[in-house]
Amino acid sequence: MNVKPFPLYPLAGIDNTSARDDALQVGGAERRVYVREAVNVTISHTGRASMRPGLRKVSGLALDSLWQSPLHGDVFAVQAGQWVKVDTSSWDSAPLAEIGPGPAQHLVLNNLVLVAGTAGIFQFDGQAAQRFALDTPPAPMVTAGAGSLAAGAYGVAVAWLRGAMESPLSPMTQCKVGPGGALDVILPLCMDATVTGARLYLTRPDGGELLRGEDYSIGLAQVSIALLPSLGAGAQFRHMEPMPTGPHFGYWRGRLVSARANVLRFSEALAYHVHDPRHGFVQMPQRITFLQPVDGGLWVGQVDHVAFLAGAAPADLQLVRKTSKAPVPGSAVALDAETAGEASGGGSAVVAWLASNGYVMGTADGSVVEPQGKRLTGIAGAKGTSIVFANRLTTAVI
């Protein structure tokens, strides 16, 4: 009995969708073979199979959200609610800040490492960690005194300063003074040790816009304004809030963006520490399961599909439903052009996530590529984490 030889190589990957075995063999100029299952096997780009390297335990610490900074190669993680820096030579950890329990998201912004934890957004400058945004001050207490002010009602508000950074503006306090009056301002108590000063904003008599007054040392408890100073520009961050944190966190077109539940929130352009709660948000139809920005918009995971928010500014974003396959929550990762290959579409970064039909890639212009869509099915998980290592995309799923 003659048996026809069956060529095993080159391998193309797994096919658990095709009902007929002969569909696993692809002929032509790019002949290749699919297998039904491949356990502990790595298939190279040339189609050769090799055993996956074994794993070894390197630390007994419960390290969550392990991440390596592309800035200097430092490694960070969350350990029992503490943001820690990890020494990978000994796997010892050094605490940086209390950011709350649970997963955290990292990124690099202006030579700072940022982390979004449950307790807020924190920064590390290579020396020390501190809260990234400044809290909104309470309204100042203002009473009328004796001085040289014109009669009328004056509005007073305050903002905290940390170097050149200015906090959102406090609520305004109004005080009416008579002829030859003054404003005695009691500054709010500041509990943030990183705040270096306070900036007063004042209106002209009987209303008008809050305009920049003078800056004062944070150790000063009370200020007396007997003569209206030369007023500057209007308040930049009135009706703003500190940039909120969220389980999903990224950087997009000069803004920070965070997501919690079904709402995306954006910082002000190039003012990353403040957020406009009136206009700086987008509400999604379902709970957000991942967030990945690209040049042309944002890829947003939903419970049963993936959406693309196309546009160049929060006010211009248009929601487009892109795939009907449910993504594995948290499995999205950005891929550079070299790793993405032809899907990059001319050198732009793309986003990849794991769905029931394998890896799916979303391009910078909102297109979807499903390289394994006709070969894989049945992939599911409650949560996933993806990394790119040695030009290979790997996802751990639970």
C-alpha cells in the first residue's frame, strides 16, 4: 500500500474552525499547513516549530501591573496598594507612593513616569513620586476692611501653585466694601506639601471677569488688599477639576485620557493636570474594557464589540462600531510598524487585541484587520494582558 507523503512544514498556525481536514493544507506559491492545536510550541515566521522556553519563578512578591519604562528601562509595579520601583537584578522593591489596590496603568509624559491608580494619578521624576494634579482649593474667606478701594462688590478666588503649574480655580467669594475700603482675604488651609504658592484672582468693582492678581507664599495665612493691583489675564482653569484617574489610561493628541465605567474623560490640551467636567468627556453605550489611542482617534473596547472614536479633538469624535466580536477585556496593546507589518499601513502604529477569532488589529485610520478571523474561534477570557517581546505578541488570559 502506497501512502502519499504529507508535508508538515511550513506551519501557518492553528485552525480550529474548518470542518474538513483538507482545508488545513494551503497550496500554491505560499504552501503552508495549519494544525488543530499547538501546545507549548512556538511557530516562527518561516513556519518552523520549536518548544517554548520554560518559565522560572523570579520573585515571591505579589507584584501587579508590572511595567518597564521606555525612558530609562526602570521597572514599576503595584504591591499591596503601593506603587513600587522594582530592581530586576534582585527583585527587591522600593515604595514610591500609596496609589490604592488593584491594577494600574503607566505611561511616559514629558520625561515623567505617570501611573493611574485607584487613588489618583501620580508622577515619578527619577527621584521621588508625588500626586500629579493639584486639588481645587476651597473658596477663600473675605471680609471688608479699611483701605483705598473704590466702593463696590468684589469677587475673589484662589488657585494653588506648584512651580509653574496652576490648580483649578476655587469657587468665588463675593464681598461688598464701601468707599475707602479693603479686602481682607483669609487663604484656605493647604494640606498638599508640594504646593509652593497661592494666586489670587479678583474682579473689578461690581462684577466682571475674574482676573489674575498677585502670587503669595503658601505660608501666608491672610492677605489685605487695600488697593486694587494691576490685574492680568482671565482665569484659565475656572470650572475645571483635577484630571481624574481610571482603570484605562492613555495619551492622545496632547491630552491625557482616562476611562471608567462607560465614560472617557480628557484633560485640557497641553494642560494635562486639569479636566473640564462640562465638555471634556465622551459617553460610550457600554462598559469600557480597553482604551488605546492612535493618530486618527481612539480604539475603545466594549462588552460585545469594539468601537472606534474617529477625530482629532474630543468635540469632533464620531463613534463608529467596528467589530461584532467581543474583545478579551484588557488585552489591547499598541504595536509599532515593524511588529504590525503590512497592517501598519505605511509606518503608523496600530492596536491589537484578542477576540474570539484570534488577534484583531485596528489601524490608525480606523480600519480593522483580522488575520486569523477565518481560522480561529472560541477564544474567551475574563481578563487578558498583552505584551510585545522579541517581535512577538503574547497574551495571558484568565
